[in-house]
Amino acid sequence: MSFQICIRTEKSLQQLAMEIRNLFSLPTFRQNSFSGEPYCQFEMLGMIILIQQAEEHERDPEVRDYQYCFVLQLSFADNELKMDDIEYQLQPYYAQLLSFKLGLETAYQERQ
């Protein structure tokens, strides 16, 4: 199961990434492309944040007009923590924080 925050905004991918970087005091992001689709990636202390434009056909009807996805992945390998549970609990928090601090419309989505 994967988790993602869906974001609806008129901002460009780069502008959105800059605002998120400033909000969370993240290091500089890398802008890459995978299968021709651009995305921005932050890496910090075992945490990877991806911001990408979501394919419309891959979105559920409830979030069809939310064009961006914010995905948080924790990459701690050797520990006894349940990383899926931690990610599951952090995602809604980040969705609310982005919505409140940046004035974005957000939705939280679970994917099978």
C-alpha cells in the first residue's frame, strides 16, 4: 500500500517545490525526469520527499483535479521501527500543514 498527498494549485512544480523547501527548511531539491514526467526530490536524514505531477488517469475520481502528488518515504533500513506505520501517521499531518501554511488544497490518498 502506498500513501500520497494530492495537491491542487495553480503554481508550477518548481514554485511549489521552492515553497515546500522553505516551509520545512529542506536542502536544495533535485529536479529530475522519470518516463518524461518531471519531479522534484528532497533527501534529508533518511527521508525522501517527492513532488510530482500526477497522471490524470491514475488518480481516483475524488482527486482528479489535484494535479500534484507529495510522497514521503522513510529509508531507515536497519531498525525495529515499523516504517509503514510512521509514514501512515505522518502523511495526514503533512497534508494539513501544507494546506494551512501554503494555502493549498490537499487531499490524502491511499493506493493499493
